[in-house]
Amino acid sequence: MNKNIEVRRIGQKGRGVFALRDFKVGETVENCPVINITPKERKLVERTIFTYYIYPWRSTRSGSLVLGFGSLYNHSFNPNADWKQNFKTQSMVYRAIKPIKKGEEITVNYNGEPDDQTEIDWFEVK
């Protein structure tokens, strides 16, 4: 159980991850183990609901399913957290890139880089 974050339902977005305490810039919010999938497995997974939860791993052809709350962080073009692969530990690390206050939703940019404003074509950004 993570005592620093929790999942809550939020209107039309469905679920999101929220801070149970303040986080400082650079502080780790969550370190999530991953299940890596090959390019062949990814093609199969993309035919299921899990297509919306795949992160790139070493390329956009392969991928990873992130455990913990990792696949539940919502997108923002003005995120307060960032995600990076840790290849050595086979995990996805989420860190605060802005101060995050207790009770605030923690968001990431699905494009990978926090300032990447490229349109996301696989869901409607609200």
C-alpha cells in the first residue's frame, strides 16, 4: 500500500492519481515495476483495452505495462510529474517536476517529455 498517493474517481476522466502529501520538485512520487512486452506481443495487446495503457520501453515497437498506479496517471500538456524508464531495475519512475500539493491530481504528459505539445490522436484531451 502506498501512503503517499491514492486513486480517486474524477468525473468524465474516470480515475486519477492524487497526492496524499506535498511533493517537492525532483522527489519520487512512485517507482513502479513493469511487465515488458515484445513487438509481437504488443500487436496482440493493442487489440485489447490494454492498448491505452502501454508505455514505450526501448522503442515504440516494444512496450511495457506499468504496475502500481503507473497506468492510471492522467495526461496533461501542463503536467506536474514526469516518467522515465529505469532499464536497470525494470521499472517506471514518476517524479515531481513542479511542487505538488496534498490533494492535487498528479499528471504526466503522455508524449514522454513534459513540454511536448504534440497532438495525441488516440484519445480526446480534455
